[in-house]
Amino acid sequence: MDINQYKPRHKITKQRLFRLDNTPVEDIAEILHMAKELKIKRQFGEVTTPLKNQNIALITKHSFAKTRIVFELANKELHSNPLIIDVSGTDIENILKDKDTVNSIASYGISAFVIDTSIPQDAMVLKDYVSVPVINASSIDSPCSALATILTIWETKKTFKDLKVCLIGDFNTYDKCLVYGLIKLGADITIVAPREFAPSEQLISYCEQYGDIVHTDDIDFGIKNADVVYTTPHNFNSDYLVDQFAFSSAKESAMFLHPMPITRGVEVQTEIVDGPNSYIYKQAENLLHIEKSIFSLLLGKNK
């Protein structure tokens, strides 16, 4: 899909946002276009209230996290009411599987559930018995985080066509949504990881339906001529550190991205993080606009 030629309809077909492999590319485009629109309105001080007085619940085990902060701010700016259900210290899966408990909470007037845990599948537990929209905001693999990264790339590079994106990390565990979203929008992907962390055949075969994807265990080869260099949190050996020497083989205008928190000196050299090619703070900001977009499209009146 050429996202620049796509004409937004201000609606999406899916009412559950768990992953991006089973999300239509049109829905991805709708979310990205809406996020750009809401971002511009915010910059000009325009108030948007598509969710006025609606209640959105975040079920989380994180007492302090970027996702939680963004969730509250997104609701505030949309004039909806955030409900934080902090289940730290409990077995969240058992709570989510308790149909009576979750439906009792929904009966209080909850318009949607956002699930923020370290297990992406937790959100899917609700799919069979909760009628309201459910959004996976897992810190490990979330469509929200992936779309924030994708929005940052689109804003900066203006297109995904013929874009070489180098992804460093274990993409069998982290950020599969990012891989799926980028390949559907037309980017070419190179995954860099040791052989024991090579992407699964299932992930590769899925992506090959849409575009070019390769795996290499050579970081210099993977980064060479890249337009975007993205690394996840990982504990690979020092051969996979994005340092100035490795990054210099990317294009001069290459972007560096990371979902944060960053382990400086393990995943990436400090000079790269703080350098002119780093877009990590813009990427973090865009999570706010993506969540506002998702909430608006799922629940709001966007005309």
C-alpha cells in the first residue's frame, strides 16, 4: 500500500487491536492518518472531544510506566475518563480469565479495555466474552508502540516504498507487530540477530507475502545503507552493539530508533542515542498521538 495515496474514511473495521499481522492494512493506514491529524490539531491548540465522558480502563501491573502515563494523558486530551486498575502483585491472567469479574467492571460503563502487561497474549484472554473494544498495550509486543515507531518513520522519511529498515533484536519475542506493520506498508526489512535468535519461519513466510525480509547475524551487513536502524532491548554480545563505526555504514540521513528504556553501552552507544540521527523522543511522543487515534477511531465521533 502507498500510504500517501490512501484516502482516510475515519473508521476501522476491527474492534480488537491485539496484533498487526491480523489487522487490515487499511486499518493501519487509518490509525496513522488520524494520529497525524490529531497531532496537528494539538500543535495548533485545537481541542478534540470525540470521547467526551466515556470511560476507558487500563489493566496494568506497572505502577510507573510510559504506557500508563501516555494512557492518562491521551484520555485527558480526548476528555474521556481513565480508570487505572493496578493489579501489581497479583496473577493478572487469572483476573482476566474471570469472566464475571471483567464483565462486572465493564457493566459500570467501561467503553474499552487496555491491557498493559509483559505478556502480549494477556489481552486476547478477553476476546471471547467482553463485548467492548480491547487493546493490547504490552511492553513486549504492542501494536500501539509499533505504530508510534511507524508514524515517526513516516513523518521523517515521507514514504515506506524502497525504505531499508534494519531491526536488531529477538523478534520472536519483541516487537513482532513492528515487523508486520512495516512490511505491510512496503518497507524492506533486514533483521539482525545471532543465529540462535533468528526470526521464525512463520514470521518470515508471513512477511514474504508483502515484501522483502532477510535475516543476518552480521550487524555491519545489516546496517549497511539502511534508512532506519532500530534496536530492541536485548542481551546479545558486544558484536551487536550499535556503535559509531557500525552506524556509519548506514545512510547519512539514517534514523536511529528504540522503544526505550535503553541500556546504553549494551544495545547502543550513548553517542548514537544523543546524536543528531536519534529520533527516540519523537518516537516516544508519537505513542500519545497513536493512542488518541486508536481510542478515537474505536469509540469516537470523528466527523
